[in-house]
Amino acid sequence: MITRYALFEGKVKDGHTEAFRKAVIERILPKWKQFPHATDVRISFAESRDEGAPELSMILAINYPDLEAVEEALASPVRADARAATEAVLAEFFEGRIHHHVMSASEFKL
């Protein structure tokens, strides 16, 4: 199994934390769950890690059975819809810079 993680770092606009979490669960998560071969899709929320470090707002993890499944998922038109939904929510609830880091055992990008 291969798990792909995306870390979304940034600052949620003051007073919008609950609205952000609700939007993620209702508008982003269903889009990523439509990825072909995704066996498990989960989002977790975290608070600031260290003083002076950017707030770590969201971690997206998707499990796939193998690299072929990852390739198919990333080539799917579902990817564009999921990215668009994610970008819309981030634009609505984030201020300042958004850092999007992908960590994986492979060279693929989310």
C-alpha cells in the first residue's frame, strides 16, 4: 500500500476555524474520496507546531494499493475537480501565504 500525504500550512482567518473545518469536510473531502483506487482518504487538523513556525492547518492522506493506482488517480479528471475545490476553500479561509508540501515514497505530486 502507498500513502500519499499533503500538508497545508498557513493561517486560517481569525474567527473562521470552524467554518474552515466544515468547508474542508463538506467541500474538499468528498472530491478526494472520488479518486480512482483510493482505499482510504482522511483529513486531520492540527494546531501550531512550534513558536514562530507556520500554523499547520490540515493534513490530507490518501491510501492506494500500488503505484499503478496512484498513476491512474493522478491522471484522472477527478484530480482537477479536487484541486479546484481545495483551492476555493483555501482562498476563502486562509490569509497570507499557503505552503503545500507533498511527501511520498514516490516522485508523484498531488
